[in-house]
Amino acid sequence: MEIFQNLKQGYKLGNIVQRLLYWNVGISIVFILLKSFYKPGYLLLVANTSLNSNLEIFITKPWTLISYSFLHADFIHLLFNMLMLYFIGQLFQTFFNKFQLLAVYFFGGIFAGIIFLIGSLLFENNMEVVGASGAIMALLFAITAYRPNMNVRLMLIGNVKIWYIAAFFVFLDLIQIPLNNAGGHITHLGGALFGFIYIQLLTKGFDLGKFFVWLSDLFSKDKKKYTKFKNVYTNTNKKQTSYAKSNNQKDDNQKQIDAILDKISKSGYESLSKEEKEFLFKQR
């Protein structure tokens, strides 16, 4: 059918954020349809893919530490998370590459799940959690830790520093833990903590994104395509290589990157011209 061909082509040509959207939507739609039309199948799926706070259940189903973050309770839950993933994912790619995004998303989701398991010991047992919120919070807080004063343009509000947005989400989660869905809010906070930790590790030279570089090499015929790994957006004080004119002089590309990043910090990503966005995209 033409619609499936279009979806296949869209997935093939899409960037890493769009592919994550495909996976989340595809898996969650099955979950939501079963919930609406075939309850026995839905209950079986929930029992084997959602993350349960009961450690005796979790130990028998360790894969749920990954699977839970690709399921969503209903269409509204899915829609909100996918809008957040698209928006935050695009911002993340402004500064980092696809391997780093995958690292923050997947390891952030796993870390958030672990925090859920630990935190749920303080609350009732047998809580279940699904959703990509923890992984998305990891992406948001990684950007916030890296560029806390970057302006983001919000509809009806205008430019807001990204750390205000991050702080608002943390505030909402903290006040709602005693009220409802304690497990979900704990998971959000776990993801937020991972995003902050990731940036601290990255600034010290330890990048979890290299795991996905290695993983890509396993399935790639041209390993050279992935093995040379760098983050072109991070300024360092290391000695410049021989092609630089002097140790104190940045090359033209890096100067232009710095100027664009300054513009993003002051006026938001939307303020960039088409040429600036294209230049930034080519540096990945």
C-alpha cells in the first residue's frame, strides 16, 4: 500500500529524532488499540512490557527496563510525549550528534527506570510505569546543563530561558508525587538527574555516546564512517592540531559556530536564518 511505502521512505530519510518518533508511535498504537478492542491482549502486553515496582516481578522481566519507555497509556499521553520529544530532540541536535542523543535517550530511560524502582520502595508496591517521559526529561536536562541561559521561544509567552522551563517541570513533579502517579513523577526526576550527570561526564571527556558508535560499527561495512567521533560544539583548551594557524586562534568554522551558538543563547534557535541552520547542520 502507498501509505506504508511513504512511511517506510519517511523512516529511511528521517533523522534520529524522527526515527525514535516512528518507534514510539508504532509500538504505542498497538498498545492503545489492544486496550480499546482486545483487553486480554492488552493485559498480557502490559504485564510483560511495563516496568513494575515489585522487584520480584522485575527480576523475572529485566527487559522491561527498556520496553516501558516505548509504551504509552493512551493517545493523549502519546501525543504530549511525542511533541516534547520532537521539540527537545531538535534542540539537542543543535549542540550534539545522533550518537549522543541516543545515549541520553536510552540510558536516560534506563536510569529513570532504576530511580523508579528505588523510589517506589517508599510508596505502595506493584506500581507500573510506561512512557518516554523519563528519557525525554534526560534530553531536556542535558541541554539545560549545557546551555542553561539559552532562550527558547514559547507560544503566547515569548523567549524564556531553558532552565526556567526545566525548573518548572521539576517543580510540577515534586508537588505531584504525594497526589497521584508517584511512580511516573519519580521516573521524570530520574531522567532529569541523568541528563545533568551526562553533561558532567561529557565535560570530563567520558561520552556514553561512544557505545552507540561501537554498536553502529558492528552493523556497518564502512567502519571508518563512525570511528572518528567528536563533538564539534564543545570548546576545549587542548592544544590545536598542526593545521591551525596558531594555538590561540580558532579556525573560521569554529568562530562561526560560536557566533551561531551565542545567537541561539540570546534569541533562541528560531532566530537563526536558513543559511545558519544549514551551516550548523553540516557540522555534525
